[in-house]
Amino acid sequence: MRKSIAVLGGNGLLGSDLVKFLKEDFRVTPITRDNYPGYLGKKFDVLINANGNSRRFWANQNPREDFLASTVSVMSSIFDFPTDLYIYISSPDIYENHTSPRYTKEGSKITPENLESYGFDKYLSELIVKKYKNRYLILHPAMILGSSLKKGPIFDCLNNIPLFITLDSKIQMVTSQAIAEVIKILLDKSVTGEVFNVGGIGKFNFRKILKYIVKEIQISPRAEKQIYEMNVTKLRKIYPNLKTSEEYLKDFLKDNRISAIV
């Protein structure tokens, strides 16, 4: 019998696409805020928690609310669903310096008090998962591109919304489909107790967005330079088909039939 998988946050950016891509090989149940109470106590082989707050700026301005949304919710889900394997979708913001592969290896030392609220709450959630689940996987996804994209710099470019990052920003990207493929491989290999950075090879120089998006790009006066690149050496050992961040952007634009200059 095929494994049963519950996807917490099954109607979100990543969760909805995980449901779509994983249902070909597994019995997948999307769990949302609306149907959560109806599944309390139900046993699944795997629970993928893609439900945490992903609004970094909001989290840093509202630490108490983010703790409830990103950390308390993880503790609750562990005990609400007695799954065999727990997969937690975390964030590269758990790294103190997320600008270079030199500082973002999965085993890099983390000093919690140096983290912003958003990264700190994700880090606490990882510790909770490690403490209370014997079998777990933790994934740090780069900026996710998927069919339900509703925010972020690529969404802003496509919808004439002023960017909150400057054009000299450099961002690591990955598609939701690639994340689903990585999860399939990890499940097939029965990997547990591991942490993986999941992002494209290298950073995408955001100034090059002018090459791809056929729209006028607006920059907010409050825009800040951002640099994100995790070390993906560990990922490439189990996922040799990993593409570059720029290739994932091209895939996203093509798959969603978005007008672009290629």
C-alpha cells in the first residue's frame, strides 16, 4: 500500500504544490485551517509541515505573534498527528549569515541570540522537532517559486508592485516541484534524522530580472539589499539533477506561461 502523507498548510504556496506533485506516488491529504479539527489524532505515515509563517518582515515586527504562528503551531502539530515521520519546512534564516555557502552548511554552528525573531522561531521549531520526533527531516528551502505564488520579489515584479529589495540583491531560488522531487528521493531512500538545504546552485543576480520580466520594475524607497545563498553540497549528493537558481526561474516562468524575454 502506498504511504499516506498529510500536508499541513495544504492550500499554501508550497503545500498546495506538494499535494499536486506527491499525489502521483502517495495517498496525500491536504490539511488546512478549515479542516484541521477533523483530522486531529489521525495517523499518517508522514506529515509534512509547510504551514509556518513565511512573512519575515512581519515576524520581526511582531515577535509574539510569530512565535505562536511558527513555533507553538509546530509543537501542536507534533502531538495532534501521531505520524511515523515528520518533515519540517524551515528557513535559511536560521543561519546567522545566510549570504554565502561558507556560512550555511547544515552543520554550521548557530548562536540563537544573534538571530532575528523570524529565524529564531524557526530555529526553536527545529529543536522541538528534533526533541519530540524520533524520525524527522528538516528542509531549508530557498525562495520558493510555485503555481500559487502570492508574494515576494518575483510576484511583485509580475504584478507591478514596488520591490522591497534592490536590484543589486542576489537571491537563491528553487521551484516547489524540485522540493517535491527531493522529498520523494528522501522517502524512497528512507532517510531520517537529517537536515537539508534545498535551493538552486548559486545566486540569481536580481538585476538580471530585467532580462526576463516584460514589465516595468518599480523599486520601493524602503527597498533593502538582500543576499541569500545556502550551501547545497549535501543536497547535490542525493539530487544530482539540481539546477541553478536562474534555471529554476526560467522553469517557473515557462510552466506558468508568464510573458518573458528569454
